[in-house]
Amino acid sequence: MNVKQPIIIDCDPGIDDSLALMLALNSPELDILGITVVCGNVPAQIGAQNVFKILEFTGHENIPVFLGSQTPLQKPYIDAMDTHGKDGFGEFEYFCKQKKTPKPDAVEFILETLNSIPKLSIIALGPLTNIAQAIRIDPNAFSHLDRFVSMGGNFRSHGNCSPVAEYNYWCDPLAAKEVFSFFEQKADASYPKIEMVGLDVTRKILLTPNYLEYMKRLNLEIGSFVENLTRFYIDFHWNVEHLIGCVINDPLAVAHFLCPKLCSGIEAFTDIAVEGICEGQSVVDSMNFYKKPSNSLVLTYVDTKHFWSLFFSRLLHISESIILLDGGSL
Ligand code: RIB
Ligand code: CA
């Protein structure tokens, strides 16, 4: 019997965060000790309400939700409601049966849990404000961290907030810089690296109308929920990039955590630009110009069929064996 992996998910739900939570909540390998919310796609209070919606829909209301940073460390807060809707849930009117209130102080929860649970891992799906604040307060709490997965950044792929910057690191560049700098200071053979799940791989994960139709055929209730949740996001992708479908970034970070064989990449020193035209850019030193210790594993390849097989089987509660990806219906 495999031991469940204790994790905290830090997120800014957000449509793709919500899908990532659905994947994590349907994965028995994970022991989700708590979900912490950070300001990002939407203000943290709104994001917390979206977490409650997902916990109720998936039947995991017992998992505690904590409210985190309401603003970035230094940069004025810029949301992504244009992408995720004013409610951060694609303006899909899903109402929880009862009003829930998040527990206060996500950063305190992160530190308490790091100090009490050996081999804790963190999956960060939003700006790194909560994580940076936790490091500022008690860096030693991260001494026994098992893994740290961050959806964010980009290596060779263009940005989505500027020509060179991805939203999570662009929204709070100072937080991202401080987190990458911390992992640089800790860098040695035994300490984990930031597993950076950036746009280079997440852009390959395109949820299409065909996939949505397939999901509804296999499980009408869940497929319809996902279709309603992503409609706004699909419209955004058509209006901005003339893409049919929507790039679901955050579920890949969870899938990578569950199955490290899914993706591959390079170990490198990475730093984050915090000002000027390149603000928020993740600068990946793949050629080791700076001769600095590598603090990150930057993912550059993803086995998309394997991802969809895992994603569909977990969200729809079906065996991977009946997912038809090779020449079948997908
Ligand atoms: O750039 C994409 C990332 O920013 C995703 O995590 C999305 O949810 C937003 O947080
Ligand atoms: Ca996110």
C-alpha cells in the first residue's frame, strides 16, 4: 500500500486552478492537508469561495481552506478577471449549499504544517506571495520540504502577460524572485529544486470542445460542470488568440506531481526579473553563463496523451484503460 503524500496546495482559483483541485481531490495518492489561497486571478476572498465550490462538488468539504495574501509583496495587485470572470469561476453560477468562511492566516498554516509534518510537499498554482512570506518569517521551516512544484514562468515559450512574462510570476515578481533565490541558497544534492511547470509545457494542454464532449459522454454530470466552468475561458482564448479550446495550466502541475514521468526538462539556475520591460520574466540559465547552482527543474516536454488519460480517468472516475486516445474518439 503506497503511503499518501502529504501536501498543501496554494492557489488562486481561477478556472484552471479549480480543474487542478478536482484532479488532486480525485487522486488517492495525495493527503491534502489544506488549501491556501493567494490573490491572483481574483482577490483571495473570492478565490476561497471558489475552493469551497470545488470541495462541495467533489465531496471533500472536510479539507480546510486558508485565506492568504490579499496583495503582492510590493507590486500593485493586478487581477486576471478578464480571463477567469469577475467571480474567478467563469461566471458559472454554482452556489454552495451553505456559506463557508476560510480560516485566517494561510502563511501561519503553511509554516505550522512544514514544522510538524516531515516530508511535506507544496504545489503552488498561483503567484508565490504566500510562499515568499512564509520564507521571510521562518526559512528553517522549509528545511525538510520534500517537493515544491510551481505552475509559473516560461523558458523558450512567450509570455502571457508580456512578451516574456507569465502571469503568476508577473503578478508578484518580487515574491517569485525571493522564492527562487531561497532555493538557490539551499541548492545542493539533497535539497529539492523548484519544479517549474511553465508555459513551455502547459501550452500543450489544450482542453477542446471535442474533449469536453468526450467528458460529457463518459460522465454527464462532471463533464457538464467542466463545460460550464470553462465556457468563459474558451471565449477568452478565441477572442485573444483565436484558439478553439482553453489552455489549462494548473492541472499539469498536479499531474506532474502525481506522475513525474509525464514531463521532462532541464536543471538550471533560474532568476526572476523584478523591474523594467522584462518584469516577471523567468530567466533560465540553460547554458550556465552565471555559474550559479541550479535551483530549478524547468519542464520542457510533456506526454500530452498520458496527461489526458490521467486527467479524464481521475475527474470522471473511470479506468484509464477505457480512455481512447490512440486513434479512438480523441
Ligand atoms: O499563467 C497561468 C497561470 O496564472 C495559471 O496558474 C492561472 O490560473 C493563473 O494563476
Ligand atoms: Ca492559478
